[in-house]
Amino acid sequence: MTWQDIVIMVSCFGFALALIPTIKGKHKPEKSTCLLTILLLALCAISFATLGLWLSFIAELASIMAWVILCVQRVARGEE
């Protein structure tokens, strides 16, 4: 484990936590925004895994899940 892994992990969990008010709120991002963000975060997660930054990988999965929740909420409300 490197100090970079810890810094990235804290940042990724921070980004996931920052989405909680949006998940709980009425207004959701556009579906295209959610999907593009999920894709880009998944690419980052794969990069972290290939570098052996497992804490960062797990934290990135938390951010991905937050964006998936937002996307599902958007679609469930019929706001496609």
C-alpha cells in the first residue's frame, strides 16, 4: 500500500459521499451524464486495479454505485 492509494481512496469516497444529497433530493442529473460518468469511473477503477491500488479500486466502486443509483432513479421516474 502506498500513500497515493490512501489519498485516492479518500478522494473517491469523498466524491461518493458528496452525491448523497443528490441521491436523496428531487432533481437528478441527465441520464447521459450518469452513463458517461459511470463509464469513465469504471475505466479509472480498472486502471487502479491494474496498478495494484486496491483501496482506490474499492472506493471507486462506491462512486460508481452512487452514479448507478442516480441513473436508476432518473429512469424510474420516467425522466429519460
